[in-house]
Amino acid sequence: MTTTTSAGAALEAALDALPLRHPGPGGVAGIVRDGRVIARRAWGHADLDSALPMTAGTPLPVCSITKQFTCMALLATVADPARLDGRIAAFLPRFTGPLPAVRHLCDNQSGLRDYWALTVLQGGRAEQVFAREDALPLIARMRTGHFAPGTGYSYSNGNYRILAELIEAETASPLEDVVRRHVWAPAGMATAAMTADTRIPAGGVTGYEGNDATGWLPAVNAIWWSGDAGMSASLDDMLAYECWIDATRDDAGGLYPRISVHNSFADGQPASYGYGLARRQVAGLAVTGHGSALRGFRAHRLHAADARLSVVVMFNHDANARAAADALMEAALGHAAPPPAPVPEGWDGQWIAPDGLLVRIETGKTGATLHHATGAEVLQPGPEDSLIAPGIAVTRDAEGPVLRRITDNSTLRLQPLPRVETGDGAELAGRYFSDELDAGLEIEARDGATHARFSGLLGTGRWERMAPVGRDTWIVATRRSMDAPAPGDWTLRVHRSDGAVTGLTLGCWLARGIGYRRA
């Protein structure tokens, strides 16, 4: 499929480059400008074994893009969502701090740890069945959060699982019926559906893990999710959605204008995420959108209201859909990014942040790479000896570096952590227990290798490799988990009394500050 004549040579070239820059079994991409589709492409195969071609009508999981549809369903059916605030306590019966409100759930300001990250610590294995009835008991075990509701941002899929339950209880209807009535049908999304059971993807499509070097293997998923994800849609469905967004752009009561409103934190600082939409800039233009990931699938959508321009990219393999969508939007806008400036010396190093997580910066020819959240983030030189990226600024003074996560409303003074590459895993060996999670951790050290495995509500997980990175600081690697991408490296900090190991604190960006005592 080719673009219309109005798309331009730059956009045509960017579309041609997608299969080469993001190689894999198949993909689709499309662009909407001024309320009409100006480009749509589909290449490769939806399933390699059956040679099922990928088409603009092939349904694909859109995973976390579902969140904005959940929020629109809420606003369409509940005149005042705050009326449901009192029902949240039933989902968090052991919570000891202030409970979040419904709006905090919508805006990822609840402070709740992500329940998909916690499946790792509850003994879940990537391929095991996670049934519908498994989610709420896991969420109900939470005792504390990352911060007081409304004071910060922390991505948490459990927020939207709770929202889905609230919507279904309020309407006495399945979430699918509510979304279809208020969004899919008005937008003309003819084949959109809720495919909450990831074992049964729609339309015979298969998602793949791997690369050209290792080969492409079918991804195994067996989880059930709703509200946080679960929706499938074709490229044609998603392009119809983008056209509907444009058609309702001047309707103050329209659902997309309502979820696109700017919001703030409790201290008045502006927030860049709300109602299941992330707000950022591409080519200097404000955009709303969201990405999505399930093992074997990636997608990203962007909407620039001022330019009346939307981009959708979806793959049935693990590729960088966000980078692909950004490249298409930049091409459609005629924007060429300037070449990166050289990074000043002295930035390489590692530190511990107040949230207990390891922070590493590695510099190279094309910028600096920050390791702190779920994946690597590329920083570029900024003003006054800083490193910056959208929503991130790292500065340094006489006391050392300061990491400001503007999108999280957090400022972190980093403490130096001299790197070590050897550590005595033997003194850590044994069993630990987390009162926060009602879950266990076992560490084994043998012949120079150290491993950890978790047990809890979901069973006993597989052994994960541990590696020392600093004094009493280790990394536990989780490369595959029930949700995708995996939550990233877990930072493990050792606690001692009179030199003896008494406990640990474990965390990743999605689930921080979890204490374990030696059993």
C-alpha cells in the first residue's frame, strides 16, 4: 500500500525505511492529516508458518493504548468519577497510607506499585497462566505505595485494572460493551474488540520474539488483563479512531478533548500524563499518545492537535514502535533533527538514588545513556553542563549529580557508588521474607555464581542471575516476565547489623522500596 500524492517524498521515504530500520516478521503504519488518511502501509506476515499476510485489516493487540479507552468509558458513563472514590478501599484492604482517588488512578498518580512488576516477586513465570481471578488478590496485598497520592507520577497498570472493575460494577456491563457503545461505534472502529486472554490473539496473528541473528520464535503469552490492556484493533480501526479525534476536536464535551486536558500534581506542578494519555513533544510540537507492549507485539500512536496530524505504528515483533512513530511524524512535518552535540567529559559513572535504585550514565558519540527506569534513555548535552531528554534533566554541582524526572515530579540527589565486579554472594545465601508482599526470596551462591528466585502468590519463579555492582549493592536481572517489556534490572541493597546480613531492600522503577528480612 502506498501513500497518496500529498504525503510528500520525505514521508514516503520514511515509510519505505520502516521494514529495514525495524526488521521483523511484519508491521503496519498509517498517517492521518486534516481528518483523512494520507498513508497506510502493511508489510510482512501476521503468521510466518501459515504465511498469513499482514494487512491493514489484521487485528493486533494494542495493549496499553487500551488505557485511554478505559478512561473515556469512565467519563462517558460516570458524570462525576469522584463519586466512586469510596469504592477504592475495597481493592486495597491492607493499605496503610492515604488511599488514591479515581482521578489519581486515571493519571498514574496513585503511587501504587505496578502489579505486573510484582508478579516477578510473587513467583510468576513468564509463560504461566495468569487468570482473571489472579489480579485482584495480588493488588489487595499492597500495604504501601511509592508516594502520597497526587504528589508524583509512577506508571502502574493496576490503576486501570481497578478502573475497569469500577466501570463494570457501575454499568452492570462488560467493559467491551461500554467502550464499543461510546467510542468504537462512533469512531467507526468496525473490528476493534477486547481480547483479554492473550493466549488467543484475534485473527490468527502471532507475535514473535528474537532477531535476525537468533531467528524469530513465537512469543508465549498466557495472561488475562482488562482496563490496563486487552484491546485489539487493526490499522484501519486505529486510523478511523484518529479521524474521529480530528472530527470531534472542537467539541468541548467530546471524549478525546476531555481526556486531553492538561492536569497537574497536588503542588500545582504540571503533569505530562493524564487519563491514559502521555503528553510530550515531537519536532517541537505538542503531542498526545501512548505506546504498548506485549511479548511479541509493539505499537505506538501519536496525535498532534495543532497540526491535525496523527501517526500509528504496530509490529508483531519486539521493535521500537515509539522511534518509528516519531520518525514518521518528523517526516510528515518536514523536520530534520540536528546532529547530536558531543557530551562533556566526566559524566560516566554510577550512583544510588534516594529511591534505592542504581543509576548509571554511559557516554558515547551520539549522546549519553541513562539507566534508571525500565529501559535505557538517551540524553543529550543541555545548558550549563547538563544532560537532558524530554522529561529528564541531570545537572551537577559541588555535591554531585542531581537527576530531575520532571514527568515524575521528583528530584533525586545521587550518591556515588564506586563500582565493584566481585562480591561475596555466600554471605547473602539463604531465605528472606517480605512483609509488604507476603512473599519470599531465596539466594543461592555456588562456585562463584549467585542467583535469586522468588516465591509467593503465583508459585515459585525461576532462578535469576545476580551480579555485584557496588558495596552491598547487587543487580537482579529479569529479562522476561509476564508483562512486556520486563520491569528491568532490580537493585538489591544489603542491610547489616554488626557486620552480619539482616535484610535487603529490592526495587525497580515500577516497584520500589520493597523490604525483606532474613528468615
